[in-house]
Amino acid sequence: MSPTADDHEVEDHAKGRIISDAPLSRPVPVALRYDPDFTPATVRFVFPGNIEWSFPRALLETGLRAPTRRGDIGVWPCGRVQTVVEFHTDDGVAVVQFDTTALLRFLKHTYAVTASISP
């Protein structure tokens, strides 16, 4: 967990792999962010170019175990060690594969922060 300006914020980093029709996938660094003071039920994935997607933390958590979708974002397990996050835009779809352990670690950090600020 990276230190941030606010002790309650979480910022982890993960390598995603952009999946496309090309023969090889492309790695992409992704900042995984959570700020319970700003949006307590929301996680944010920030891609290079400051492209940010916000969606419910529960969607990410559920999608690690079973396919789920809400609005423009879908999440589902891909085998035993990968998770796919699909982002829909007017321009098309971006499919990004992550190591499930990185996403689980991020969720663990978000719940630890939430527990530390609960009354």
C-alpha cells in the first residue's frame, strides 16, 4: 500500500494485460485507488493518460468469484489465478486481465482502512 496524503486513502499498483485481437496482449500499469472519505463504496482504476474508471467495490469483489456486470463494467474470474475487467465506452470495449492476487490484496487494503475508521 503506497503512502498517500490522507492516511485513509489506499493506492496499490497492478499490472494489467490489455486483451485484444492482436496475437500478443499488452501490459499496462494500473493504479488501484480507494478513498473512503470521498466515495466509501467505490474503487477507482486509473490507467496511463489519467484515464479513470470508478465502480462499486462490491462489483469487483463479486466478480472475483462469478461473472458480474453493472452498467459499463463487467468483472469475471478467468481460470484460477486471473480476473478480467471489461470497460465499455462509446468508442468500444477495453478488456484488461489482472492477477487475482493483486486485486484481492487491494480489496484487503480497502477493508483494513474502512475498519480502522469505523467508530
